[in-house]
Amino acid sequence: MKTINYAGMLLLSLAMACNSATENNTKEKVVENAVVSEEAKEIPNEQLIVPGKQVGVLYLGQDMKEVNEHMGKVDDGDAAMGSALSIWKKDSITIFSSYRDSNMVVKAAKQISVGSPVFNTADHIHTGAKLSQLIKIWPDLKKASTYVNEKTNDSLYVYDDIAAGIAFDIQSDTCSRITVHTKNKESNGSYLSMYPGWKKIQ
């Protein structure tokens, strides 16, 4: 009888231990998922910046007819020699476009710049970020050009990771605009100025 009781207690202890382990594993998974969910919140596609590819639903190479259908009437801009600069005040979006190929039929987005903090990279970088933060994520960032405001004399520096296809306008050590451009091609390489009212000095 004592042997039976001992065996029963042993089985009961094993069962409790298994349940406890299962419960702990479940708790760990719940906690782990909660942490992952909190730290890596997915950014909606319409707000996502992808270097060398897109800003929200706007992407490099996109037909400007599609862009205009989505964005609506252009607020400001410039055009010359088959190229154009289109500016929308909403979300502070600027797009440089030119003919997609030598057929000169379709005008496509070649460079997209945004000033609204609504848009984020996968690393949750948006306008307002400090230069030091940007360099940690893109260590290959180099100062590509310097501008001076013709009215206020303020300085603006463009830091570009050419290989990645992303550049940042920096004012007072803070990002004021993010530009997505073709990988391995320097941003602001067009002859239409992306900075009306700013004089390039370097």
C-alpha cells in the first residue's frame, strides 16, 4: 500500500512539474511576443520610407500620372529640359521627375523628398532625428553639399548614403527632410534646384 501511495505521489509531482513548466513556457512566450510587438511595431506601408525605393505609396520610377492622381494638384514647382520639380505642401513632399527612358514618353519619379515626421524608415527614423542617430544606422553617411539661405543666412547640410539611396537635410544638427534616391547615384544630382531660396556653396 505504501508503495502504491509513493508511486501515486511521484506521478502527481511529475504532472504538477510538467504543468508548471508548460505554464512558464506559455508565460515566457506571451511576454516575449509582447516585447517584440512593442519594440517592432510595423509601420503602415503608406508611411514607410524604404531607401532607394519608396516613400509611402510613392516609389522611384513611378509614372508621374499615377503620382498626380494620388497626390492631387501640385502646389508649386519648376520645369526645364524635360525634367520637373513638383511640390505638395501636404506632408511637405517634393518629387524630381524626368523621362523614364530615351523614348521620352513617360515621365517618372527619380527622387522623392519628404519633410513630414509621419513617414518613418523601418528603424523608426523620421524628420526631427539627430544627426548622431542617423550615423549610427547609416555609418556610410557623408556630407555631400552645403547650402545657405538667401534671406536668413542659415546653413543646411545634405548627408547622403549614396549606396543605400537615402539622404538627409540637416539643420542645427537635426534632420529636416529625408530624400530617397536611386542607389549608387548621388542625391540632388539634377540641374533643377531641390532647394528654392537656398544657395549651394559646396
